[in-house]
Amino acid sequence: MKSNSGNKLKYYLELCKLKIMIPVSLTGFTGYFIFDPRISVKIIIVSFGILLLAISASVLNQIQEVELDRKMNRTHDRPIPACKINLKHAILFFLINIIAGTAIIYSSGNLNAAIIGLVTIFWYNVIYTYSKRITAFAVVPGAVTGALPPLIGWVAAGGTIWDEPIIFLEFLFFTGQIPHFWLLILKYGEEYGRAGIPSLTKILRRDQINRLTFTWVVTSVIAALFLCYFEIIKTSFIIGILLIASAFLIWKFSKLLKPTTEDNNLRHYSIFLDSYFLLVLILLIADRIIV
């Protein structure tokens, strides 16, 4: 009985995709912190609310795409397509998370932040989820969902959607979503095609996708450097760290332009890209602490 309960917990944790959703919550935390640089109960609660909304979006996406997931080796063992979690239970879990997340952000933040949270879920689970069945370029509008969690935190702290710092932070996370997806396409494009999802690998050659990925990485680095140019990051030492990390990332991804890039190296590129964005968040927080 205990073993069965433990397995159920494991399956629900898999359904939550915490490795992806916790960083999403961290972007919300950063958005809040750069407006109000104090560690308080409120910022923790709002960040937790953002985490619950992110989980709800992930769960709903897996409910929506259960048949597609069954067709791909990468996803066929997820809890819902593998029948580890009943579909009705998954829907209930989604409802609990979206209601709790919205209520937490509304009560600890404000109505505007809660509305932005719901807009984020709508954009991801309706606009992006269904447009990627129509076009191989759905990731471009879909990347908007990566820009909105920091905005939720910023607005919950008392900021407005038109404040300059959050606009540049949103732009950074918008651009960063796109090369991350291109890397997935390079590795799993054929699986997407077999599942009936339009894949860029059917439209462009591998070397063309490599160049696209590199271009978007450079764009992301420029977006990160905007944070320095417009004095959102002000500390010279932190700016120096960001410049070094940016140069390293561009150098690393320039190897994608070589025709010898192997599929088994693509995970390393994803790790470097994710690490870069995590570093930017840490530097933003550190800058606010120092200033």
C-alpha cells in the first residue's frame, strides 16, 4: 500500500515537470525582486503561486496532447499516456493547481498579476499548443509564455506592464525560448513529424536550423546586454561577469555552424543555454542586493 502511494506521488511529480517549472517560478521571483528587493513572505508566496500556475499549464498541456505523446518515444512514458495517472484525476489536479495558483497571486499580489497569470495559461495552452499543430514556426508566438512569468512577479510587487526594466527582462526571456526549442527540433524533429506535428526539419536543412539557432542565441545575448546598457544592471563587477558569460555562450554556439555537430552534443548546448539564463537571473538579484 505504501509502495503504491509512493509510486502515485512519483507520477504526480513527473506530471508537474518540476525541473522546468521551478525555473519558471524563479523568473517570477526575479521580476518581483528587481521591483522590491526584499526577501519577504509575500515574495515567497507569490512565487509559489506562479509555480502552481506553471504546473497547471504543464498538466493541461499533457492532457491536451495525450494522443500525440503516445506516438513519440520521447513522451510515450509520461504519466497520462502511460496510464500511470487517470485522465480524470489529471483534470482534477489541473483544476486544483490553477485555482490555488490564481487565488494565491490575487491575495498576495493583486488582480492584475492574477489576470496576467491566466493570460499566460491561455497563451500557452490555446494559442501555442494548437498553433504548433498548424505551423512549424509556432514557437515564435509561443515564446511569449516565457516572457510573462517575470511580468507576473513585477506586477504583483506593484509595478506596471509598461515599466522599462520588466520590458527588457520580458524581451530576454522571449528570445531565449526560441533557440531552446530549435535545439529540441534538431534532436527530435523526426519524432515530431511522425506524430503529425509540423517540424522545421521538413522545411529546412540541418545547417539552416543550426544557423537559425545561433542567430537567436546572439539575439538573446544582445537582449541580456540591454539590461546593462539601460542600467537595469548597474554594478560593474556583475556587468563584467555577464560580458564574459555572453562571450562564452556565443563562442560555444558558434560551433553549431560547423557541419560536424553531432546529435549527442545537443543536450550540452541546452545545458549551456539554460545555465546562461539562470546566471542572468542570479546576476539581476545580486545587483539589486548590492545596489
